[in-house]
Amino acid sequence: MPDNKEKYAQLQESIAKHKGERGAVMPVLQEAQGIFGYVPEDVQQMIADGLGVTLAEVYGVATFYAQFSLEPKGKNVIGVCLGTACYVKGSQKIMDKLSEELQIEVGRTTKDGLFTLNATRCLGACGLAPVMMINDEVYGRLTPDQVPAILDKYRA
């Protein structure tokens, strides 16, 4: 795994490669996300300075697109489907229980770095509603009472 100096050097290369291109913020942010795993404020500032744009412009792009994260992701990323079928079947109650159990809001990561909680749209498993995914594992026909035991599997 590269150290931070290497990561910042890679980011500088990306900035240099795209400097002067129209719409350069997007590809540089994508590369920064790949390098660091997220785009913290110092990285956004470096991109803004390097491309000659405002921090507000970089931040605007980073927060508009769901692919970008402003904080590190947890070891286990939880996505709760809030699409129509899941929502009607109670996925908001699942989300509320997860938020309570993990003591974080949607879009945040636990202090121990173990979990990130995200709201998603359709996961393509409407027949199993309500559905959540943890990493690549799908959990369907959920009730709030099942949440603590499922989380315990990932805590072990």
C-alpha cells in the first residue's frame, strides 16, 4: 500500500495530466477517489489549486455525485434499499434500527471504521423487500429485530 507521499505524488500526476482540459475536475476527482479511497478537504484543495478552479467547484462536483465520499468508508459498507417496493415494506424501519445500533447517521462511518451506512435505490431484489446489502451479501425480507444479529456477524 503506498504511503501518503506516494499518494499525493500520484494525485499531482493526475492533476498535471488533466490540467487545461474542459471538465478536468471530474476525472481528477475519480482518480483521487481511487488513490485515497475518499476525497478529504486537503485533497479537494490540492485539486482546486492544481486545476486553477475554486474549492467550491471541486466540492460541488464531489458532493453532487454519489460515487465520491468525503470521509473514509468503513470495512463493511451497508446499503439499505429505499426504492419503492422496499420502502413500502418497511425499509425505513430497517434504516432507523441500523442507525440506532451503529450510532451513526446515514452516509456516515462508525468511529471504529467497521461500518458505513448508506441509503441506496433499487438493488434489484424487489421480491425480497425490504432488502439491504452488506458488502456483496444481500439480506432480504428483513425486520428490525434481525438487524443486531446480522451486525454481530460482521463484528466478530
